[in-house]
Amino acid sequence: MQKGTHARAVRLNVKTWGGFGAVALLGIVDRALKMLVEQPRFDNSPIGWRYFGFEQFHNPGIAFGLPIPLWIVLPATAVLLCGLFVWIRHSSSSHRTTHLIAGAAILVGALSNALDRLTYGYTIDYIRLINGIINIADILVIAGLATFIFSKKHHS
């Protein structure tokens, strides 16, 4: 870098790479479980207990099954992800590692669900949790957003 430029280099340490690895692994597990429940031999019989288990559900909506058309969801997802990366780019260096991992979680989760919507027209959910059914991609998005919110409050 030239002297006097304002570009900030991001040094990726072991913690950051470990976080990226964990997010990538969870993304792979999410895709594998989605492929598993879509197999014809999976008869959609719930597996597990009353409030926690494994069950196939085709979710045509977004969060909480809200019926928002695909032509709105996909462009809105792209705009929100772009905004997320602008925010990470301008975050302070003390938050950078946390924000990079949280952003990766949101990206992987959002892309996995967007891939479902593009391929099938719905999102494949499979984890029964109390009275709803979600997937690992949803958990990644929620965990990433919670990390952003709590890291901002903790360091404010």
C-alpha cells in the first residue's frame, strides 16, 4: 500500500479462518440434509420428540412463512447482502474479525436458502423446533445477525 492511503488491510488470523471453516462446514451440512429430505425414500415421517426433531417442510414464504413473492425476496436478499458488506468494510478494526465471521454466516445461510428458492420455488426446512420447522441456513442467518447486534451493544 502506498503511504497516505486510507485502505485498511484485513489480517485473517487463526480465529477468523476457524470461524470461516465452521460456517462453511455448517453450510455443507445444511445442503446435505436438504438433499437427504428431498429423496423419494424419505417418507416425511417426523423423527424425534414432540418439540424437537427432524421433519421435511417446503416453506414457500420467508421467515415465519410470510408469503412474499420470489421476485421481491431474491433482489431484496442481494441488496441486504451488499449493505452488509459495506457495513463490515466500515466497521472498526476491533470488531472486524467478529463481523467477518458473522457476515460469512449470514452470507452462507442466505445463499443456501436462495438456492432452494431458485431451484425449487420454496425453502427446504427440516429441523422441528417447538412448533416451527427451520434449517441450518436459518440458524446461520439468525446467529450472524445476533452477533452483529450484540457485538455493537457490547462495544458501544
